[in-house]
Amino acid sequence: MSWKKVKLGDVCTIEKGAIGIQKAVAGEYPLVVTGEERKSHNEYQFNCEAVIVPLVSGTGHGHASIKRIHFQSGKFALGNILCAIIPKDTNQLMAQYLYRFLDLNKENELVARMKGMANVTLPIKEITLIEIPLPSVEEQAEFVEMYLELETKSNILSTELTHQLSLVKKLRQQFLQDAVQGRFDLLRLRSATVAQRPANEETGADLLKKIKAEKQKLIAEGKLKKEKELPPIKAEEIPFEIPEGWVWCRLGDLFTALLGGFAFDSTRYSKTETSNQIIRLGNVKPNQLVLETTPVYIDEDYANEAIRAKLFEGNILITMTGTRAKKDYLFTLCIEQSDLETKTLYLNQRVGCFRFGSFISPKYINLTLKDLRLLEAVFDSSTGAANQANIGITALKDILIPLPPFAEQTIIVAKLDELMQTCDALEASIKESAAQNEKLLQQVLREALRKE
């Protein structure tokens, strides 16, 4: 025999919170808000067990969503954008059972009932219409106990999967450090190791001389401005040993240009999509150019005015601003030919661009700029407010780069790409396991609520 179904309005009292969250006075009673953590208030509104449900969308205007609901017991206060659903008879309906049911069916029973085009809300009247299966209170207690047991096991597995993801992240950084330090087994990748390089083969020092000569030629031709000599590299600056035949240099020794973005006038943005897209700060992610993020376009006339900001294959983009507390805000990526297949790209302000001559692999430089050991001095030199860091051009020029011969640069890039693809596959597998774990938990619990 199936469990009977009842409407929440028949078995529960539903009351809106009375506390303006911003006006709450810190006190001894928990104040339930939309966030995961409780705040506090000096007075309580309820003294019971209740399910707490937000009455407003959790993701802003025009989109229906509820990030979480809460179970709360004892004396507590409640924010005025939430409501408390309180069983009228606890011998008939357990609040913990109701919480588990609504949490399992949040999308179908709560989010689907939200109303409004801009300000999306959940009317209390809609909550009263929700039907729930009502087993005996003993069976409800059994379901809650089973839920907690399965949730505990699921959380243990989830913790392990999260740990595995952190190990893959560490593995990525280790591969990167091995690449930058010349630790790859080049014997298998080329005819000779670094240590066994033939006497007549080019070294990193030879390459650096060629790069500097190329820059001097561009200066003589008026294509490049002469710049202040970079400071010599001191022994105490060098963070690790590099192979014989490599050489330490500064990033400013290698690039032929360091450009800031063009100061585009937003009033001249095209109202329709064109083949000319502006690359802004939000489009630049670690090793990924995201063209779909709030795309902005310009017409041909404006593109011609901004020609100096046009991007080319091999340009390295670098973000120069971010949150000071996070030392991963300096994102770099190397423009690929595939990025330019459908659009001509132009660089906006707040993003820098390195251009290189013919004797350097931009992809190799890009991977060195992922090694946090080489960026420590950059982070230390950043300026700005407490929560905002800005990177200066001088600090970028002074970044130390371990420079191998050109042939080894290309070998290292290819090998690291291969290793990173392995890491990508590992991450995808772990994330799929995590998703399946969550789906299995939800399915088992939903099946337990279907009494045939």
C-alpha cells in the first residue's frame, strides 16, 4: 500500500522571517540566513524544529535558483528573505524528514515554483501546495537515519576524490617544475642529453646573444625603442639549478615588445557581432582564451584606429591585476592560430601582451610563467589596495627565465603538453566519479521515498 500524500499547507505552519539581516544585532541566538554559516541576533523569533527555505533567487535577477535550504532547531532568529516551515504535529511529521525530502527535491518542488521575470521569488502560497509522501513517524525516523548513514559514506568518498584532485594539481606543478628545470629525460626525446650536447651545438647563452642582436637590429631600424639596461642577475636571486648549456636571463631580455591594451571607448562598441572582438580581463583565463565571456565587438573603422592592439599568433597575454590574497591572479596564455580562425582580436586595457622575435618559443616562455617560484618577486612587488594587487611593468621585465637552446624549448613544450593531457584525463575521471557518487546518493534516497 502506498504512502498517502499531503500538502504542506495542511500539515505545516509557514512563517516568514522578521529580521532585516543587515540590521541584525549580534547576540546569543543563531540567525539563519541564505548563506551556509549562521549569523547571530539578540532576540529569537522561533523555538522549535523547522525547515528554512529562501524566498528569493540565489543567483540574482532573472534566474530562478536556490543554493541551499536549512534545518534549524531550538531558539533562533530568521532573516526576512526566508521562511520557516514548521510541522503542526511532530507525531505526524518530523521536521528532519521534511528537510531531507525538500533538499532532495529542491529543484522540482521549490525552484520550479519560483515566480517573476526580474525579481524572482518563491511565494509562500506556492510552498503550501507542495505534496509530500507521509509515512509513519517511525518510518520517517528510519529514512532520516538511512539518509545520514549514506550521506556519511558519500562524504568520505567525496573527501577522497577531492584529495585526489589536489594530488593531480600538485602533479601538474611538479611536471611544470621539472620542465623548467630541464629534468625531463631528453635522452629519449632527442639524440643527446643536455649533458652530452655536442661541442658545436648552440647553447642557451648563444641563443641569448642572437636574441639581443636581433633586438639591437630592430632598434637601429627604428622599430624598437632603446630601453634602460636590465639589472645583472645576482646569485641570491637564482631559485634553482639549471642544466649545463642553459642560461639565466630576464624576461625583458627576450621580448621585442611589451604592450598595454588600447583604451577603447565603450560608446563606440558595435551593437551587433562583427569579426573584430575586444579581449578584456575576463576573457583571459589560465592557458585559455574564453571568447564567449561577455563578448564586445568593434567595427572596421574603429579596428583600424586600434591597430597597435591587434593580437597575433605567439603573443603572450598576461593579466596584471587581481586579489592580493591569492597568488594565482597572474594568468598567462599564448595566442594560438585556432584563436584567430573566426575573429580578429584586439587587446583592451588591464591586460598586457608580450611579443617575441624569431629565436624564442612563446609557448616555452608561457610555461615558465606558470612556475610560482619564478613569480615570487613579482607578487612581492605588487602595489594597490589591501584587496587589490597591480603588477608593474618593471617587475615583469625583471622575471628570471631559465633559457635552454631553441631545439630543447620545443621538445620541452611538446612533452609537457603530453603530460598535461594525462593530468586532464585524470581530473576528468575523478570529477566524473564525484558526479556519479552524488547522483547515486540522490537516486537511492529518492527510491527510498517511493513506497509501492
